[in-house]
Amino acid sequence: MAKRSNVDRIYTDLKNMASHFDIKPDEKLNEARMAAQLGASRMPLREALNRLVSEGFLTFSKGRGFSCRSLNVDQILDLYQAREAVEGKIVELAIQRANLSELENIRDTLSNSENHYHEASDATDLVGIDEHFHMAIAELSQNAELIRILNNLNDRVRFVRTIDLEKRRVVTPQNHMDIINAMIAGDVKGAVHSMQTHIVRSSEEATEAVRKAYARIYVPNPAI
């Protein structure tokens, strides 16, 4: 039990570092230095590193060892496209499996919290509001694997989304209201379309988001 708790602690610390690119994109990890920094011994550190490789936060190659994940336009587009597919299915299942009152509760929460969207103090708050809505619908899908996948996708794209929203405040209550109203009406096609339209990003948008992310990673206190 102690070993598992230690692995979980190391895993959480490393995941936060990789999620926020405190470890630079493609940077090789020095395991000895990382172990000293985290107060970890080799075996639990290696277990946590392998877990993060399997989840897409780190990479491993023979001869090079462990490195932080890359940050490029193709990768970001892949993550958004994966979200489109996963959340489209989540919407379908939620319409099938949720009762009307559960959907109406989400709609009423949106109606009562509209000011939160406009009063969010920073991009981190906006991303949190958006993720809360999407996870509420995911829970109604009653599919644990889709929920797990969505959590992973959110974790891997959150850094870029947060920086992107510092200038482009595209999270609005109307985006979410269109989705939930279609779900309440039982309009599967309309709900899936609204969800995927809300998620989709063009190549140009992804390119700009990655540019901003690199500026934040490599330039202290950038004015972006």
C-alpha cells in the first residue's frame, strides 16, 4: 500500500509537470535528477513514467529514454478530432440513457450560471467552466471508458486551450445551451452536430494556439 501511494504521488507530480510543459516539449528526462527533485527512488519513478507514457504525456524510445510529449499542430488537431469523435458518441448515449430531469437540470444550471461565463476572471476559469459542462454530459452517458478517455484528452489539451482562450473567449453559454436543448428535444443529429461544432478547430486556429503555447513556454511573462 505504501508503494502504491508513493507511485501515485510521483505520477501526479509528473503529470502536472508534463501537462503544463514545465518539462519542455521533447525534452529528455534525466531520471536521476528527477528522482532527487521528487524525492523518489528508481522503481516507483519508473512505474510512474511508464504510466504517463501509456497515457500520452511522455514518450519513450530505446537509447534516448523518457521525454516529454511533443507540442505541434498535428498533435493538437489529433486531440481535438479525438474529442469530436468521443463526445459525439457521449451525446448519443446520454440522450439514450439519461432521464429528462437530468438533462433539464443541466439546462437549468446553465441558465442560472450565465453570469459565470462573462465574469470568469481568467482563461483557466473559462476552461474549467467548459470542462465541467462536458463532463456533466459525459457522466450521463454511463460509459466509464468514454469518461476515462475524455478526462485524458482534457488533461492533454488543457494547456493549449487555456492559453488560446486568453485572447479568444469562445466559451459562451449559448454554445452549451444549443447542445443541451437539442438533447432535451431528443434530436441526436442536431445535438451531435452542435457538440462537434463547438469542439472543432481549424488548422489555422491550431497553428495560432501552438504558437502562443510556445511563447508561454519559452518566453518569461510574454505579452501574448
